[in-house]
Amino acid sequence: MWSTVRDAAAPGYRAVLVADAAATYSDEAYNTTLTVVHRCFGDVGTAAEVLALLHAGGPGSPAGAGAP
């Protein structure tokens, strides 16, 4: 999960990590990854939160970009 977020951020994308759809080998690594992503690379939210933002036209969403 960490390398995917880093790869997205490298060309300038702001990553969105869906916390309840991600996993790693330990709770400590999982929680550290969520913290680092939130502080440095993008946003972290639950699937419900991310879907709500997409449907509402939140920042970076297709609806917020003027898509039909």
C-alpha cells in the first residue's frame, strides 16, 4: 500500500487511501502508513467517506471537476 501511494505522489497526484480497504502485515505498520499518507501524500478516509465525497462533488472528484 505504501509504494502505491508513493508512486501516485511522485508525479504530483494527491493520493486518496481508503483505510478500510487497505491492509499490511501489522497494526503498527498499518497505523504508521495511514499517518504518513495523511501528513505527506494525500487524504485518508473510509470507503463511505470517500464515496460520499465523490458523490457530493468534493475536491478532486469527477463531479467536482464538472463531469456529468
